[in-house]
Amino acid sequence: MDLSSLQLFYFVLAAALIGFTKTSVGGVGILAVLLLALAFPGKASPGIMLPMLVVADLMAVIYYRRDCQWHILLRIFPAAVVGIVIGFFIVDLLPAEVFERAIGAIILIMLFISLLLDYSRLKPKGGKFATAFVGLAAGAASMIANAAGPIFSIFLLQMGLTREKFVGTRSWYFLVLNIIKVPFSVNLGLITTDTLKLNLAAVPIILLGAFVGVKVLKLINMNMFKWLIRIAVIVAAVRLLVF
């Protein structure tokens, strides 16, 4: 796959952000969605991004393997899988020419839902309806645009987890979810031999980003953590919808 200089720049920066976000600030990863959508128009970007996410998830799981809170994940996984199936049919039906704007719209919806969970009485902790809703929304957004990070991050922030437990739980969640998405993406033609070759070239960059993320996480204030997530979401959504 031949890339222009600008495409290559977007791709390298996105790969570094994917590694970084998986071991540190979750919301930053939404910028990788933006960069890949700019570099690879139409429906190509989610298929290119998915194997990169799996690699980054594996690294994060290895590092934070003892910090996962499985009782949280077991509650949300069933609804998330249903959301993936819904997202699969949406991707199949959505015209390629509106796909980038659809990604931007999904990002804004994710921000709205995350704010709703954060400031309303609808708290996911102990709420079956809220947990199911977040699971469905995150599963569908993940299948369509790899954009489930914001809503799931806010969901976990409501649980009052430590930084390490937050990252460990999030890492296992997305590793399982992204592996489930692979056969769906292959079926849609989003993952091909050419895209996998591109993914292989990205592995060293993802590793570097993950290493930097581990170091940065130890310095992060959790109150600032929420706002970093939200700012990243707004920047990505506006860029996709306006330009």
C-alpha cells in the first residue's frame, strides 16, 4: 500500500497514540480515530485500526494483568456483544461517502452519553439499565468507528477505581471486544492482506507509544483525567464534522 507523506504522518502519529492511550489517558485514543479517518477515507480506517488496537491491548493487558476488575466486565460483556452485532449491520448499510461524518457524530454522541452518566442520577454503579445501555452503545460505537473509549472510560471512572485498576479493567475489556470484532471486520472486507502488512509496520511505533504511556500514567491527576478525555473527544468530533 503506497502512502503519501501526509498519510504516513497521520498513520505514524495514530499508531503512537494508540499505544499511548492503552497504557495511560484513554480518551486520547479518539484522536487516533480522527487521524486514520483523515489518512484513509471511507470505510478503510476502522479495518486498519482494529489490529493495531489488538496489539496495543495485548501490551496493556500484559503490564496491568493483575489489576482487572472482572466483576465489572462480566456485567457489561453480554450487552457489548449485542452492540457489536448491531454495529456490524450499520457498517454494512452505511454509504462510504458519509462514513467520516458518521464517525464524528458517533464521537459527539459518546461525549453526550458520558456527560449524562457523569452528572445525572443515572449512575452505572449497580444500575442494570445503565450498564446494559453503556454496553450496547460501546459495542456498536466500537464496531462502527473504534470509538467506544469515551463512554466506557466514563463508566469506569464512576466506579472510583485506582489508576492502575482503571487501565487494567479497560485493557481487558477492549482486548476481548476487539478480538470479537475481527471476524466481523474480515467479513465486511475492512481487514485485508494489505492492511495487515501496514499493521505489522506499525508495531514498533505502538510499542514506543505504550512505553511512554506507562511513564505518563504515574504522573496523572485523576480529576484532570476526565477533562483530558472530554477535550480529546470534542477536538476529534469537530474536526470530522466541520471539515
